[in-house]
Amino acid sequence: MVVCGDDALAHRLAAELRGVYGERVTLVVPSAERTARPPVVGRARASTLLDRVSAAMTRATGNGNGNSTTSSQTQTQAQAQTSSSPLPADGASGRGVRPSEEPRPARVVEAAVLTEAVLADAGVEHAAALALVHDDDETNIRAALMARRLNPRLRLVLRLYNRRLGQHIEALLDQASALAMAGTGESADAPAPGLVDASTTVLSDADTAAPALAATAVAGTSKVVQTDGLMLRAVERQPPGPGEVADPGLCTLALLSATTNDPAGADGSESSGEHGPRLLPDEASVAAATGRGTIVLENVSYSGPPQPARRGVLPGGLSIGLPLGRLFSRRLRWSFAGLVACVVALAVASMLVTGAHPLHATYLTLLDLFAINDPALDDPLGRQILQLLSGLVGLLLLPVLLAAVLEGLGTFRSGSGLRKPPRGLSGHVVLLGVGKIGTRVLARLRELHIPVVCVEADPEARGLALARRLRVPVVLGDVTQEGVLEAAKIHRAHALLALTSADTTNLEAALYARSVRPDLRVVLRLYDDDFATAVYRTLRATHPHALTRSRSVSHLAAPAFAGAMMGRQILGAIPVERRVLLFAALDVAGHPQLEGRTVAEAFRAGAWRVLALDTAVPADRRLVRDLPPAYVLGPGDRVVIAATRRGLAELLGRRRSPGRDGAPDH
């Protein structure tokens, strides 16, 4: 396996392939002088800020309840644990996944630019799969084209943010592989032994991580995995109270950690021991685990196609057929109503005074209103008075018409601009940063109909176009400046999602938000694993009653990329505290752990579980989710499973050799 990348995803993917699947990996990274490192000054500033705030809050807590010494000792122990056994921000296995802490790849190639010579030196010509996970789409596409020329039978996995471009590139590279193999007399559908296929898979780390990040920020929101029309919905449930019976749903996917309420403990880490989270437990374990929260599967189904675009919608998201209530203000509408009433009254009075036909009387009134009628010099006094009154109403009409024009233009202008947070907004999610990750999370939150307020310092950020189209309120400004979070109504918010690429910005925003509202739900994206551990434990110690979560995008995305390199398309991943549960669709044929066994016999606690049977018939695709335990899985069946990382590796026939690592399965 060859992995080419320039950020944390490349290292995590290499560790995943080597540590979980036992593959030989060659890692191609930029040369040392081009490797971007987090700024030391910024990290020191953030650490100092964290120490000051946590110390102040610890002293305040100690003065209030007399437990200052205990809290200080707890925090000191947590910091000591951080320095001795660093925990990653994602914590998939409770250990750091940086290259220095995982088994190093068999070979590391440093290159400033990816060329054919570099790819050949990395062994692409004889490799089984190649993953191109650079942050730049153009770099990945160029390298994929070169790799396809070097090895038409190579399985390609690309990281692309542009979805539409990814579909075209995937079809192009698959066609190139088919033509090249046809010229040699081989078939892409029947590759040589050792190769599953020569397909091209385009993935996005942002798309993979966005559902998990969105679900983490919203209490009670289901965790959803949705791809290719398949929807799996899971929900986290608190332990039932005395005399209550928890709803098991379709099945129990995981038991949450028993140390959730321990401020000094790490969420779902190895330090939790036997009280840590358990993935895919059996019924006996679920029954014996009293007082633990659970993650249960609520629904497995096929979702319908997306709703068509609404008619009469401009590119900016503004409807052409706007109602008057949105186009004009209430005061202006009342002004129009008053003028219409005056015109009707004048027309009726003219009809009574002159005895003219109602239509003729209305016509004369409008002529007088617009001052284009002849003066009524020889007409009766009543007609002259009506003409003067009509002229006065006409004068009043001019400013109303001008106000209508200005308000109409202002409405269309604001429709293509950014909205401000409305007054009285509460219970919303404050999304800090609308870059690559933030944009996908924003789209996911809006799909769940969750109110969002975005905060962005860059007026040219890529997510602002989506926010404008979805009519999401946006606050432009540096979150570290005073008044920015207040403008986002942080004091009435439900959660804060800090997803910028700067650790210091995310931490400073989280600390300030907690000072405004101590019980605020906070989700942080931090790059450095050691620093993320210190932040996580300190925030839990100082705010034991508030939910704090640290998530790593590279960790959430790595299993999907690794599965694609192994020749299987992983449907998605759901984080279980600091571990990951994977969902995949597999053909039963060729898997002795499934073929010929009943659904009950195919279940292996802590490894995998069959959730549903996929008919996979394009004309009438449906899902059988209520499989009886006695149903025998045949070679023609296709199943949807939930699996741990090592459980899926075993199903794929790539189980790690025993004795290499005594770590338990996660």
C-alpha cells in the first residue's frame, strides 16, 4: 500500500493500514523543509491562556465548596497523565496515532513534488493500492493520472473536496484502467489474485466527518450515516432511571463508558479500563451493564431522492414570487392600504356629487390624483373640493411610492447578502469557521433543521456562499475580538462548534464561551494530540456538568479511506466517545464467517454484527432489516454490517498477525 499526503490524515491512514490490517505501507510525504508545523508561539499562548483560566476557575470552585485542594490535585494528576501517556484528540484506541507512537511504516519517501519518478520509487508499479490524500485537489488529480499510467491495475483512492469533479475523475480513471487492461488482454472485472479490483474511489474527509461533528454538537440528535440512498440512524440514550426500562431499539451498538461523570477521567480511553465503552456487546453484557448509557440503532432504511429545487428561486436563494409580507414592511403596507381607502372614498364622493357612472367617477379621481386633469373652474363647488383633496392624496402618494421602491431594492439586496442573527434567537448552534469542514457541517446541520449562526473572519471563505443560499445568519469578524461571540448570541446558544484550523482560536473561543455560559456544550477541533488531551481534561475538571468533546477529522475519515484501499466501500463511521464504529455493505460470498451461518451465529460480540439484508436489485432495491436470528446467509446475499476496525479487517481476510500487538480490539 502506498499513501501520499501532506497532513495528519496521511499519517493516520498509514497507521490504520499497518496497525489494523497488517499491510506493508510506503508513506510519501513532503520534504522536511516544506512540512507545515503548528506555530509554537501560538500554542504556548493557548497553553498559558488555558492554565490561567483553569486555575482561576479551580480557585473559584474551591472557594465555593471548600474542595480547592482536591480539585487542584485532580487537575495536577490529569496533567501528569497527559505528559506520560498522551491521548489523541480522536482517541481511536486510547493511544496516540502519530507516526512516532504507532509502528512506523516500512518505508518513508520524502519528495517536494509528486512526479512519476517519485511514484515509481515508492513502488506504485507493483502496489495493490494507492491513496492520494493531499489537501490540494489538483495535486491528487495530477498524481492519480500519473499513477494510472504507471499501473492500470492499481486501486486508487483519492481525497477530493469537489464532489462533482470527483465523480467525473472517478469515471475517467476507471475508463482509462479498463482500456489499458483490455489492450493487454486482461479484464478489470477479473483481476489477478491478490487484487480485489482496479477501481477508483473518491472520498472527502469533510463529508465523512461532518455527520459525526454535527451529531456531537446537538443533544438528542440521531447519529446518521447516509450514502447511496442508504440511511442508518443511531441515537445515544442515557441510562434509565429507577423503575424505567430503556428502549433497546433495533439493537444495541455500544455501551458508553461508566466513567462519563468522572471529571479527571478521559472519555472512553484506555484509562477507563473495564469501565470504558464496549462496541457491539451481546445481550448478556447489555443486561449486566446497569447505569450505563447506550447507543442503539433506531432505523435502517433507504431514503428517497433529494427534494427538487423550489420553483422561482434565484441563485442567491431568494424567491422570485415573494409575498408582500417579505418584500415590504408592515408600516409601508398600512400606508398603501390608507391611500387605497382614500381613493375609494374620493371615487364614491365624486359619483355622488356629479352623478357620474362609477367607472367614470373613478377615472376622474385618478386623473386628479396624478394631477393630469383640467382644473374644475366652471364645475360645482363640491367637484372643486374633491379635486383639491385628490391632489393632496397624490402628494402623499409620492413618498410612499419612493419608500416602496427603496424597500423592494433593499429586500433583494439583503436576499443576496448575509443575514444577521435575528432578535430573540436562542437554542441555536454557533459554528465557528466555515472552511472545508465547517461548510459540510453547516449543510448537515441545516438538513437536520437545526438553527445555526456562523462566525467567520474571512469574508471570502468558501462556506459563506452556502450560508447565503441557506439564509443562515453570519457574523463576520475575528472571534478573539470582543463582541463577536456576543453578536452570535452565544449566551443563548445551545452548543459551540469550533472548527477553524487554528488551535488557539478554537480554544480561546471555547474558554470565553464557557465564561459566558458555563453549561454550554462545546466541540473542539484541535490538531495537536497532547494539547488536545490537556484541554479536554482541564475543561472537564473545571466544568464537570457541561459536555466537552474533542474530535479529529483525520481520525473520523481514516477508516473510510483504509476500507476503500482494501477494496471495500465503507458506508460511514459513528464515533463512540473516543472510538469508532464502522458500517459497511459486504457480499456474503467469500466470507466464511458469514456464509452458511445463521444471523445469530454470524454475530461476534465486539467484532461485527449483521444489521440488514440488502437486496441490491437496481429495479426494486429494498432493505430487509427484521432478519430472524435463524435466517441462513447464502452466497448470493449482500448484508449491511456494523463492525469495529479490527473486526472489519478480519472479515476482509487481512487480520493482523497475533503477537505483534497485544492491544485489545476497538
